[in-house]
Amino acid sequence: MMKIAKYSIVLIVLLSAAAAGFVSCGGSGSYLNQIAVTPANTTVALGTQPSQQQFTASESLSDNSMTINASDVVTWAYSLPITSMDATGLATLASSVGTATITATDTINHISNSTTYTIAIPATISVTPANPFMAVVVYTTYQFAATATFPGTTSTQDLTALCTWSSSIPAVASVTSPGGLVATLSPGTTNIMATCPSSPLGTTQLTVTLTALQSLAIDQSSPQTLSLSVTPTMSFTVTGTDAAPPTHNYTLSVTWSSSNTAAATIDNTGKATAVAVGTTVITATDPITGIASLGVTLNVTL
């Protein structure tokens, strides 16, 4: 059954006047002739949908000189699994699968448009980096992701933050749950698994090898510059050279330091933030071996 939300009387009068030419809404001869409903054609996994979803109706002039939010002007129509919708387009969602059609109609200007909102059970959960996964060194961290695909559609959904993550052999690699951040601990092979709402199990294999770190090198050349007013932050990355395989990204495994924190600080992800005009040297150090990179000079300007 289709259910209809109420008009906002004041804005209907305004749009009526605009349509009749009594209110200027853009270039000469322009008129409201198109409407867009967002979010457009969304698919989410059952159990991850919000209790409420805001839909927005935007109307545009024929010369594209102006777009207005007409969410509380249009007439809203909807179907299950939406159970109710107020006059502004705020919908309440049921906890059930199905595809709702949401239609916004401007009866004054005789224009309408629709979108869909689907709650479905995913066909697959892909965990990336995917099988076969390259061997990695111990004492490093790697970010894994879980992505849902749905039957009969090309839609996908990032479920990384909504899944429960686990490792089949925690002694080889541990995993932060939720989040999917894996830390390698000892040589061996383990399965990294993502258990997501109403979804099949997602898994990939991780092989950890023991290798000797030989050197670290920050990927950004020296010097670098931050501007307090224009670009107050930047991200550094660091590459480690090992016996085999030859190189790895150590950005999240090292200890980052700034020689002058009054000029700029740096966090454990390599993100530097300007504090005041001055100069500092950024260094990355492996906490296991004590091997440090050459420093990169960072100048902070106004």
C-alpha cells in the first residue's frame, strides 16, 4: 500500500508563485522541470540498515541556474520495507528484506521522480587483500576490508567496520575486531575471517614469513613544507628493505617521531600536523630491531 505524507503549505505557495512567474527563480523564462531523489538506488545488508533514513528531493530550474531542496514541499509515496515517512522525507525502516520504491511528486509543477532502497541478504563477502595473498614479514600491520555483493545487482557495501573479525591461528596473526586491522606475530599461515550481519562467511589466507629488516626509508623526499593556513597536515609513509621479499610498507609498524614538536607533531599513522612556524625532522624507527630511517626535514610556514 502506498502512503502519502503531507505538504508544507508555505513552500507550496512559493513554488506555485515561481511556476506562475510571480517569483524570480533564475534566468529569463526558466522554470522547475526536474526533480532528483537521494540517496539513489541504495542496497544494504539486512541488519546494517539504520532505523531511519532521510530522503531528499531536489528540484532544478530548466536552465540549471538553481537547485532547491523541496523535501518538505513534495508529496512522498513509499512501499515496504519502509513502514512510515514524514513530510520531510524521513523514513522509518523495517528489519526485513525487500525493495522500497520512494517517489517524490511536485503536484504544482507536475514533475516526479523515484529511487529505490533495498534491504537484502548478501550473496558473497569478499575479504581483501584476497587469496592468494603475498607472504609478509612478522611484526607488521595490514588493513583488511570486507565488501558485500548482492544477487542480481552490481551494488556493493563496505562492511569492514560492521563485521566481527577473527584469525584461525591467533599466534600467527591477530586481528582487531571490529576494524579488520591485522598484526602479524610469527611465521605460519592463518585464515582471516569476517563474520558480517546476515551474510556468508568471508575469508582470505595470510602467510607470514620471518625475514630480516635491513633498512628503512621514508618515501617522501627532504625537505617537505607545511603551511599553517593552507596545508596544515600531510601523511608520511615508510618502506622497509628486507632479505626476502625485498620491500614492504612499514608505515603502521614503525614509531614516528618529530625532533621539534613545537613546530609539528606526527602520530602513529605517519600523519604530521603543523603547530607553529619552524623546522623539525621526521624519523621512523622499527621498534623491534631499532633500525631508523634517515630524517626528512619538515618546514612549517604561515
